[in-house]
Amino acid sequence: MRCFVFPGQGSQFVGMGKELYEYSSKAREIFKKADEVLGVKLTKIIFEGPEEELTKTSNAQPALLTISYAIYALLGEKPDCAAGHSLGEWTAFVAAGTLRFEDGVYLVRKRGEFMNEAAPPGFGGMLAILGGNIEEIEKVVSEIDGVEIANYNNPGQIVISGKMEALKEAEERITAKRKVYLKVSAPFHSSFMKEVEEKLWEEMKSREFSDPEFPVYVNAWARPVSSAKEAMEALRVQISSPVLWTQSVERMVKDGVNEFVEIGPGKVLTGLIKRIAPGVNLKNIDARGIMDL
């Protein structure tokens, strides 16, 4: 079984997909559609930056969906199933036909805007724990009010999220090879995002969702969904729920997936999956890669 996986925020870089835009009229159509729907020159931001503009959550999220979906559209193949890491889950559902591209890019722009506004400066953040013990991390987090596990990225990479003072206490108590604060504006994938979840839900209810054309394994539950109703609920709750990426990959392998194809810029998910399931086949198709096929 082959699964297509789509990257999340952090994989973006200035200039991504520019050659593809110049090479393919189909890709140009997708980029231009994003500009029209959003009423901003997203394509210009993607190709020219500056980097601080592209990395804004409200720009990075629609930018990644646009480039990843353009690559998928040009590939012209359907997988047996799909998944995406955080923002990438939206791309997976657009690829599966659950949402039209126009609705998907609009909603992730709103998602990014709401996330940007989620907390005052300095309120909270996210801390990546590299080379730590999962049981110890879970124990420490359970004992500190105001901090939660946000991402199970692979067995050696856990991300925690919460108030800054709680994060600093957790940082002092957790033993690990490295601890790195992420460049984010708020404690994403935690209960502090409940207000964002509700705002986005109001926007989502105005758009049409369809049953996915193939199963999509979702972050919040680490299992596949196959109905429009479940897709909507999964996209809703993922904002305030931890990203169960390790558990999702393990479930996919258990269900028979033996090949993962990362579609989009970078190779972040390929690296994570390699640690989770060393025996599977891995492939990455970025903008340059799709042009070589």
C-alpha cells in the first residue's frame, strides 16, 4: 500500500515552486487561484519573500497547501491513503477531494490568522525535546499546570506547548540531548487553542465538505477517516489536540502501508517516518522532482 504524506508549517522557504510555476500552466492556474481567493499576492510572497513575511502563520499555511497541492495535481496519481502533519492534514483532505482547493486555501488562511491572534506576545510557545525519554516527558508534563504535549513527531522528538513559565519549568526538569524553542507565536496544538478551534469551526460550516476519495489518517486520532462529517471534526479538533504523528505512522504500517511518498517542499516527514518505521520504502517529490518525472 502506498500513502501520500504532506508537510506542515516549517517546510516553507522563499522561492519554493518557482520553477514549477514557470514550467507548468496547470501549476500557474493553482497559484493564481490562491491569489484570487485570498485577495493577496501570495505567489509574490512565496517566490520573493521576504522570509519573515512568508514565515507568518497566515502566509506560510496557504503557501504550503498551494505548492503541495500543485505538485499532487501534476503527479496525477491517487494513493491508497493519505496523511498530513498538522497543516499538511488540510492538504491531504484537499487532495482527497473532501474540500475544493479554493475552500481549503481560504480556510487555512483563516486558520493562520486566528492562530496568529491566539495569544498576546510572550504568553506562550513550544519547546522541542530531542533525544528525551517519552515516559519521563509525559510524567513531567502531567505534573506542571499550563504545559501539554503538542507533537509526537517520532520516538526521539517530542514537542511540548504551553505558557512560557510552565515551559521553562518543564525545560529544567526534563533530561534530553537537546531542547529547542520553536519560532512560533503561541502554544499551538494545546487546549489554549480552543478559541481558535471555535472561530475556525464557524468558517468551516459555511463550506462544503465531501467524503474523501481515499482514507485520510488524522493527527488527533491516529486512525483513518472516510466520511465528510469525520473529516470536519478531525480538522476542527486538531488545532487544540496533540499531533499523534508517531502513532499515525505506526497505525498505517499496521494497516499495510509499505511505501510513503512525501509530497511538498523539504524532507521533514521522510526523516520522521524513517525513525518510526525503518523498514518502509520512502520517497520525496518536491517541485523540481515532479518536473523530472
